[in-house]
Amino acid sequence: MLTFAVKRFLEMKKFNIPNYYRSSIIGKIKEIRQEKDPRKKDFSPTVLDYGVVRIHIARHFGFCFGVENAIEISYKAIEENPNKRIFLLSQMIHNPDVNDDLQNKGIRFIMDTLGNQLIDWEEIHAEDIVIIPAFGTTLEILDLLKKKGVATKKYDTTCPFVTRVWKRADQLGKQNYSIIIHGKHNHEETRATYSYSKKNAPSLIIKNMEEAILLSEFILGKRPITEFETAFKDKYSEGFNPEIDLEYIGVINQTTMLASETLAISNFIKQIMEEKHGIENSKKHMANTRDTLCYATNENQDSTYGLLDAKADLAIVVGGYNSSNTSHLVELCEKKLPTYFISNASEILNKSKILHFDFKNKKLLETKDFLPKKEVVDILLTSGASCPDTVVESVLNKLLTCFAKKKNTEEVIQTLENAY
């Protein structure tokens, strides 16, 4: 895992991103917490007490290092190439506000998030600018662009924590481990990681613990090998032989998955290898891959657990509907209390109605009377790693319009400063 010094360096790095993604209110809240808790040992929420409503804001949320890096590079590409066509392989990040702004500035997307072509490769030429999104891309696409003469290095925004997973996959392959990727097989990042992984190692993608349990039955010989192809259709590398390639295993993940689930899957498979090979022998059959977990994803999720310790009436989670890391925050909150997944403030229609996304069934819902009628309402508020602070601020302000006779934000922030 990353040392405190490295994490501190990453957090202090300042990126040149448009000011309209930043928020003076949210920025001040983060600044107060960072000053008093630089090591982030305290994952309790920040409480903004407006009298008639208390907003509990997660200790850590919003743009991470990788997202800010990607945004900076993308806007730099626009600034540096005023007379060139600029393309993105797919969405820069999973946030509609950021992607819409990039498109409004002339950037065109070559593919959608599932890899379907929006612009034919024949239309892309050597003189064009092609930006690689934060999720990275496959070796096959890089090779295609190279053959076209398109330079990709300068505007490659791949998150460094994603490339760290790729490097670990490369090491594991060279050590003769097969690689199990915990991820969504159709997600851009997982497709890219799988591309790198299968170059040197037999590779298999599993989505959750249910599929890990299914995999264990093949490892232990409890399920016929003839069923493997159907069980993991389109999720394993060419030539994958479960009778041979499940002897030595390393688990890596899509960085936006639930870290706790990745660890649970890894620990479960470790137990299976101990059952098959014995505790001592199992150590060489199962690689230690804890160092591939993304610290920012971990902190977002740990902060959500801390947020859920607060006694509250409901939770609001803000982010893009196709954002994997945001949907996992929603998943955590839904286990405890009514949770509303929104992309921006406009979905809070008024104090009685809210539009929100059901990510499991992929549909937009409208809920009436989402705010309880009580003397003081407690609301949990957090956002995904690709959500701008300005969007969170606008959601906060919109929520406040639902309450009369509340304290003003300046007074509340001053009280917060004095408390810390």
C-alpha cells in the first residue's frame, strides 16, 4: 500500500483544471479537515448544522488524483491544438458535466463506454489528436493508432493507479501466475487491464463473490471442467486451461470496484488454495496483490462507512449514472437507509419530489416526499471520484432551498472552523 508521504504528495499536487469545477464552499470544508487530520485517520463526516437540517458530508469524496490529472491533460490538448481535430477514445471520465463540456469545446468521442464505434477508424488520421481517457485503453487500440501514425503519449491521461495494476499484472505473468481480475468485463478499465494481463498470463475476469465461489468449484474439482466455457463465456483469455491455469493465481482489480469485495474475494480464493494445496504449500500458489488497490477508491469507500455511522434520515449520492465507483457508494448507503443517486442538483425538483437513478435496474425514478417531516432532518451527502465539487455545492444549495429559517452557510462554516 502507499506510504503516508506518497499519499500526501499526491494530495498536495495542484492541477490546472477549470475553475468552474472547483467550489469555494466544498474547498473550504476539505481544507479544514485536511489541516486538522492530514493522515486521514478520522473518517467521521463533516457536519454542517443549519439548525433545521444537518448535512453530514463524507470525509473524502469528489475528484481524485487520476481524474484531475486527466482533466488537466484534456483541456491542455484543447488549448495547445486550436486548429486540429481532437478525439477522445471514449468518455474522459464517467461524469456527464465534464464530458458534455469537452464535447462543447469540440472534442469528439470515437467509441461509447461499451466499446461500440461512434466514429469509424477510417476517419482518424495521423495529424489528429487522440486523447486516451483516464481508464486507459487496450494494447490492440494502441497498436491500431500506432499503425495510423497517431501519437498518443503526450495526451495519454491513463490514471497512474490503473497503470500500476498493469505493471503488477506483468510481474505476475512473468512469475507464471494466472491472473484473476475482479471487475466488470464490459467496463473500459477492465477491458484495458485484461488486454495487458493476457499478454503474459492466462487471465480471467470475475465480477463478484458469486463468481468467485463458482470459480472455486472448478479449482477444487467439484464442477466438471466441461462447464467452464459456459460459466465464464467471453471472460477468459484464449487458450485458458482451467485444469492447468488455476494452479497459481494472483488477484488484481478494476480500481473502482469495492475494495472490501476485492479483499474478500482474494481472501476467499486464498482459503480455497489452502484447502487444495495445504496452508504452507498454498503460499506459492497464491500471490500477494494487496498493493494493487487504489488508495483514493479505498478512502472514498472508508469515508462512506464513516458517514454511515451517523444517525440520518436519508443519503444523497452524486455522480454519473455510469460511474462504477459512485454506484458502489450508493450500494453501501442503500444497505442502511433511503438513498438517492442523482447526477446534479436539477434532479431535486422541489422539497417534495426528487428524480434519482436505480442503478441496478438502469432506470430513472421519481420519489415524492423524500424529505421527512420532522423538526431537524439529517442528510448524508457524498459523491463519486469523477464528480466536480461545484456539482456537490449546487446539490447542497438546492437541498437548503427545501428548508425555511435555516442558518446561512457562512455562519455554518465559521462554526465548523471554530469546532476544529
